[in-house]
Amino acid sequence: MKINIKHVAKLANLTLTKEEEKRFEKQLEVTLDTINKLNEVNTDNTEITSQVTGLENVMDDDIPQPSLSQKKALANAKNTYNGLFVVKAILEE
Amino acid sequence: MIYKLTIKKAKEWLANKEFSSAELTKACLDRIKETDETLRAFVTITEAHALEDARRADELIANGDDKPLLGIPFVIKDNFSTVGVQTSASSNVLRGYVPPFDATVVAKLKEAGMVMLGKTNMDAFAHGSSTETSDFGTTKNPWNPEFLPGGSSGGTGASVAADQAIAGIGSETAGSIRQPAAWCGIVGLKPTYGRVSRYGVVAMASSTDSPGPMTKIVEDSALVLNVLAGKDPHDATSSPKPTKDYTKGLNKSIKGRKIGISAKYIEGIEKDVLKAFEEARRVFEKLGASVVDIADLGIDILDPQYSIGVYTILQRAEVSSNLARFDGIRYGNDRSAFGDEAKRRIMLGTYTLSAGYYDAFYKKALKVRTIIVNEFHKMFEEVDAFIAPTSPSPAMPLGSSKNHPMFGEMADVLVEPSSIAGLPGINVPAGFSSNKLPIGLQVMGTQFAEDTILNLAHEFEANTEWHLRKPEL
């Protein structure tokens, strides 16, 4: 099974070297062959299971509680400005 | 040698003033210094914190306080958020990250009086079954440092087995508690999904992640589960079902209990493991339980090989989503710091969730998951528990996982089905291989049947001596 490694890396927001592209492509194809074994199982009349707890629409009491202070929230950021996180520009002039 | 004690014994001795928590903590810290250059079980040793925790515990003990884990030295896997102490999940992405809050598990342990010795090594982001994907070096197996401790909770497994701590905490998505417990020769309990809060645990696969205890004896796991279990408002998937006192009923006779096995389930496991499993089966029979092949009850189960497919798809998909948050902006380092295994998993998950492949892979896996859940459901209408070896082999040599993209799945083939179904399971030491490495037995139960599997595991332990053997270090 073939996998378009460049496209997938872009979707995943990962930058790969040429060597990594080649290596991962091969390794991921091995994994895909293993998981393709699932096609041997008949699931025509089977519903999906996305959770096993049986819990649905869990609601929390709407009580305001203290959250992290601005100082604590910023403490692990490498780049801050005026008490805010600095992010890459997504729109440029 | 007080570092060799179990929680149960250490509590008694602390209560009788045989020694103080400060002395016990110091003994563990000395043991760590003596052995960790070889084992590399730790990412961070929190000596000053530990001595301060112990001093406070001793004050409380002097005042007659009897918190359940008061003054007991623990090690915590490095994917549990610990306020003020680096939580790296053994990854370069989170190297240097210091959480501003405690995971619920950590908060509960602190409330119960534990002393934290440090944070243990693991596969980076828990991606693996060897600790070889750690960005902080590989942990070694205390029984033979040429071998792997298993993983992902390999640091906790090695540390508890080497008596660096009285007990430890791990987390399991599919095998990460039970398999390192088996390879290191200790007890490891993976609770029912939702029994213990995931809040503050660096997420791997949110639909199966389950924190749990790794201890020297079964009773200790029950003691720790008493502290950890319960609904947490910070984790909406934690269960509101009432908890129990899991230490009650450990000694109950297992006479008349019906235990399932399956020849089909364990096809292809190693000879030494099969031999230990056959002996384990006879122990249960001698205690009056009836052990039956579920095929003879008319119950068919899927080859566990299919669980590898289901687990691989679901886990990679959840990983790709959970690890999307790491951008190096608010905390941690940017995405170029991911190791090979994380990159592979993120990419496979991204691929199986992408347009055109979602139905063929992700949805297909969710459907086969239903079949697995239903099969277990049917099985547990007929039997009280299901037993199997924990791992198809004893510990494998260092280097075994390198360049095997499916290493973990093969090592975890016998635990993945129950993890997919969210069921509880416990590993107990059950023998040794010809090359003197531990072999583990697992007891699996239906949802929230922690009391049943703890009882069976405890009675097995009480009638065998495997748990008494210690590695020479």
C-alpha cells in the first residue's frame, strides 16, 4: 500500500528531511500491511464503538472557579510580549 | 534494607515507630544512588522535595494521623503532571516543561501522604514497550541490565523491582503497566478505563489511557487503588460508579470460581512462558477454581492479531490529534523536537483520519472494536475472570525495538484486546525463564471487577513464591 508521505507530513505539521521521508515511507507501509488484516473481519452489520464507558453528555456544575494566573500561564512560554504569548504571523501585509 | 519493604509492611513499621519516614526515604534515596547509574530508571530525582515530604509525614505520624500512604516513598511516571517538577514524558518536546498544576492522581497521592522520590523514565510520550524511544536514555532491566524493562512504564517497573522505591505509578494505554510489570517481575494493575482520572496525564490515546499502581505485592495495589479510584470533575470520562474498599475480600476463597483460558489466544507464545502459564493454571485448580477453555463453552474470540490492527489504528489516530497541541508556543519545544516514533505515529494517525481513508481504516477499526467488546461481554457472562500470560516472551535484549515499527504491538498482543474493551487486568509474577528473567501472568475481568481480579491475583500470590525473589544488584 502506498502512502503520500509529503502530503501527510504537511497535514501533520511536521517537517521531514529527505532521509526521513524515505525511511518513514517504508516503515509506514509495513504498518499499513499489518492493519489491513482487519479487512478479513466481516463488519457489515456492526455498529461502531467510540467509547466504552457508556457515559454520554456529561455535564459539570456551572460554578466559577479560579484559573491559572496570567503569570503562571505564561511561565513556560519561550516568547512573551506585554503579558501575551507571541505567535507566528498568519497574515502578512 | 528497609527499602525492600512493601507498603503494607512499611506502614506497620512506621506506625510502630520502628523507623521514621525520613529514614525510609533516605534509605530509598541511597538505594537510588547505588543502583541508578546502571538502571537509569529516573528522569528526575526530587531528593529535596522527598526529604521535605518525609519530614512533614513524620510530624503527622507523631500526631497520630493515619492517612493511607503517609510517609511512603513513591516513584511517579514522568507523564503525570507534577507542580513545580519537570514533566517531560521523556520527550525532547517537553524537556524543561514545569507544570503549574498536579495531575489528579498526583494530588490524590499527596493528599494520602506519599513521599515523591522522583519522576521515572518511559517511552517518549508513552509510545512504545521498551523505554528505548525515551529521549533521556534507555532504562535497564534490574534482573539483567543487558535486557529491556519493557514499557512504556519501564522506569517505574525497573525502579520498584530494584527496591529504589516502596511503590510506583504507571499508566497504560495497552500494556504499559502490565508488560513492564511482567518483564520486571512485579505487580501491575491496569484499572477499568474511567476508574482512575486521566486529568493531568500527558495524553496518548484518550479512549484507553488508564493510570494505575505498580507494586511489590497485590495488596499494595489494592491499597493504592483505594486512593486513586473515583469520579473526578476534571475528567468527564471518569466513572461515577461507587468505588469499593479494594483491600477487603483479597483473602476470599476462590473455590468454585470459574476462570477462562483460551488455547487460541496464546498460540505462538514462547516455551518458557507457556510452561509458567500451565503451572499457574494448576495453582488455580489446586485452590478449587475451575479453569476452562472458553471454546468449550461455545465462546469464540477473534485472534488477538486483529486487536493489533484495531489498536494501531485507534491509538495512532488519537495520538495525531493529542499531539497536535504541541507547538512550542505556550510551553515545551516546537514540533521539530519529536523523535522518530512520535513522528511515525502522528503521520499514520493523520493518514488514517484523512479524507478518503477515514472509512477504510478508522471506522473499520471502531467496528471491529465493537466485536471485541461484545466477545468479552459474552465471555464474562460465563466466567469470573480470564487468564493468560501477560507477554508472549520474557524481557527482550536491549536494542530489540530499534527499527521495528510494530515492536510494541507484538510485545503487547496479549493485553491489547482487554485494553480496547476498557477492561481491568493485573500482572502477577508467575515464574522465570531459563535465562533467569521474570515471567508474568495476567488476570483480566469484566468492567469494574477490580475486586475479583485482585482477589484471584492475591490468592495466586499467596500460594506461590515468585514475588519473593529479588534481582541481584
